[in-house]
Amino acid sequence: MSALTWSIAELAAEYDVTLRTIRFYEDRGLLSPERRGTVRIYHPRDHVRLGLILRGKRLGFSLDEISKIVTMYDEQPGEAGQLVYLLDQITKRRDELEQRRRDIDKTLEELADLESRCQADLKILRAR
């Protein structure tokens, strides 16, 4: 393919994903390659969108949230609306992660306490 287009194999290699993953995003309407017979030709728009999809997945956004974010760019209210929505989603995601962190910290404290009690009980049992 030319410098401004990619084959499905080239996109998969660049982003380290499977062909099936790319086809899945295409089936969901997130990517829309040009078709020449059975050959898919991906343009810069698809290249950027795939990067955004994968980043969104890494950050824990659902595919529906990612879809809304990337499609807002082309629809009303456009890029400004997309950014406002994205900022709201970032805040929500950060809050969820902070809550998870608190939950993990509490669980770790409980495990440490339980471990201490078990060690103390074992020490008493062995001393008998």
C-alpha cells in the first residue's frame, strides 16, 4: 500500500492486534475501509481511529463509549462537543479507578491484619 493507505495486515502489525480485531471494529462501524474486491484499504482516518479505539480500551472505556467519542468528531456538536464529552468520561473513569484503588488498599489492609492474626495463632499453637 502507499504511504497514506494501509492493508489490514499492515494495520494489524503496526498496532500489534489481530486481523480479527480489526474486522470486529469494522463490523461495529468504527472503521470503514475502502474495498477493492476482497481487499480492504485503510486510509488515515481509519488509522487514527484504530489508535483511538485501542487507547480507549487500554484506559478502560467500553466499546460503546469509544464509539460515541470517535463518531462525535464527524457529527454535531463536532470536535468541541466531543472534547466536552471526553472530559466528562475521563472524570468518571478516574473516579472509578480511584474507588478501586481505595477498595484494593482496604483489602490489602484486611489481608495484612488476617495474616498477623493467623501468624500469632500459629505461634501460640506451636508453643503448646
